[in-house]
Amino acid sequence: MKSYNLIKMQKKVKKYMDEDRYAHTQGVMYMCAALAMAHGEDLMSAQVAGLLHDCAKCMSNDKKLKICEKNGIAVSVAEAENPFLLHAKLGAYLARKKYDVEEEDILNAIRYHTTGRPRMSRLEKIVYIADYIEPLRNKAQNLPLIRERAFCDLDETMYLILRDTLEYLGTSADVLDPMTKMAYDYYKENREEN
């Protein structure tokens, strides 16, 4: 595992975020650390992934599209119509290019922190969950239960979050990434088998 200077990285990330987004990012980073300790994940990897998960979030939609076009990053029809959806994919790209992150697990944790996917690594699940439950979040249904389960069972927590996300997005399915439904189906089936 490569060593990272988290203090230096935080200062750099902060330059590209508004105050609220940076507060959220810090919450996710700390929640990633707590979940990593609870589940035996590498602490540095979890903190780096948490810190960088939204590193592309605050740039304009036009800039997101231009960077993708310039660097050959595939943009789906849904992403072209809703460029805010690109921040996870673009965040993984920036983590590699701008912050020198080489570990595929960290990059995938950033890439899939909004959609999830089937067969996620432990780190990917930690970042996905931490983004949902960090202390500043307070609107999601079932949040107390999900926060409690997050420290006991990552797969069950993935199922609960994905289920609630699909229920919430049901009315706006035009911005739903198909990967989210695939992830839900996977964790639902996994839950039923166990």
C-alpha cells in the first residue's frame, strides 16, 4: 500500500470544493476510517477513497463533459443529459491523474460510490455506505437502522441502502444508472441466499 500525506491531500481537495461539500467530504473520510476499523479494511485506503470520492463534484457540468471528451472517458446518454452523474467516474480519473492514486480498489471505490455494483470489494462498500450515512446526512429514510447495521454487516447495509435508493428514485427513473438496479438485485439475491 502506497503511503499518502492526508493533510496535504486535504488542503488540495479543499481548494476545489465549496464549504458544505468539503464538510461532507470530511465526514465521509472519517466515517470510512471508522468502518475500516470495524471491518478490518486498510485505514489509509479508506481515508484516501473517502477524501477523494467527490473530488470532481463541484466543477461545472460543462467542464465535466469537456474533461471526459478530452481524455476519452465514455459518457452515456443519461450522463450527457445529466452531467452531474459524471462526478464519480471523473473523480476516479482525477484521483489517478491529480492525486497520484494507483490502487485500483481505491479508484473503484470512488468510481462506484454513487451507483454501487455487484460484487463490490469491502473498500467499495465502505465508501458507498459512508457517503450515505456520514454525520451531516439526515434526510434518508431508515438512517438510524442503516447506521447501526453498517458496523455489523456491510452486505446487509448495501441491500438496505440500495432498496431505499430505488424506492426514492422510482419517480425519477430517467436519472437512474442501470448499475444501481444491478447492484440491488445482486445484494437482494445474496441476502435471500443467506
